[in-house]
Amino acid sequence: MVKSQEELKLVENGVAMVEKAYDSCLETAKTGKTQNEITSEVCKTLYHNGGEDIGGYPLSRSTDIIKPGESYNLYPEVQAPGGYWMQFGRLISFGEPKKEVQYAWELDIKAQEKGAEKLRPGNTGADVMKAINDALKGSKYTGALRGSGHGVGLDIIERPFISLDDETVFKPGMVVALHPVLSPHPEIFEACADMFVVTDGKPHRLSKVTPEIKII
């Protein structure tokens, strides 16, 4: 569960590769295109950089022409060079997003931030999950029916699990993906997903991409 410095470097390189795919997504994403055209460019960038999206959630696909007011959910689960997995989730809106979408996304970010505060040595996956669920109190959403994150390494889902029954103690060098899942599930997006490295102090978010809805 604890990654060596060499392993962490591979993970960092993988995150940089996914950010290149995000950039290619933004370059292609516009009304008049289809989701398939955007996804093709994302996959092309991943292939050219030695990665491949083979995760559990299929990338957005449709042959319908994208119209103003619609969105594109970028949620790759990529195996990067070196065999380490990446998880990343962002939402792109073609014009101002609907208020309900904006509300749910901002709540998802808040839940991720509260969960990340507990990604510290000595805490457990249960501590993180409780913080995420507490962040949802007072909203129309409740705590997720399944875990809102997990360790990441040579498999896409590893211990520690972000689950109320997980007692694995965090240690520096663990890599954890946080993706708060709202219930009931918003159909418009999967989650805001980011990978963090547990350190002796504040966790280190690996992606430099701001977790906002990107408006095209």
C-alpha cells in the first residue's frame, strides 16, 4: 500500500499524461461536435503517451451533435506506463451549466475537500468516508451507497478503501483516489475524482487541474 519514491514518480508521470488528455479534450470540445469525436481525441492522446483507458466507467460516447446547454463528462480510468492506474474526473459544460448541475458539482467538490482533510497518517478510510458524508448533510443528497474512494496502484482499486467499515490506517506514501458519490446519483456526471498522496502533513493533490466545471 505504501509506494516507494520510484513508484510515486511513475504515478506522477501518469497524472501528467492524463492532464495532456484533458488538454486535448478542451481543444476538441465544442458545440457541433459529438461526444465520440471528443473521446476519440482523448484516447488518441492516451495511446500516444503509452496509456490506455480500460477502467470500469466507459468514457462518454454519443453520435448526437452537442448543443448549447449540454455537457461532457470526462472520467478516464487509465493504466499508465509502468502499470500504475490513474483516476480523474471533470465536467465540461457547453455554456452555463444548469443550476442543479452546478449545485451538485460544487457539493461534490466540498465533500472531496472535507474527505481530503482526513487523509493524514493515523486516520482511517472510515474517517474519510464519514467526513465526506457529513459534508452532504443539509443537502438533497445523502452519503453514498458505496465507497467514495480507494487506494490506487497496480490495480484500480486497492486498500485502503474509503468506506465506513475500513480500519486501514493511513501512512505516508499511500496513493488514494477520492471521488465522492452522491445519492441519489446525478445522471449528468460520475464524480469529481482526484488522486492524493498521503504525506506527514497535508495530503498532496497530484493533478494541477482545478476541480471546477470548465465552461466552453
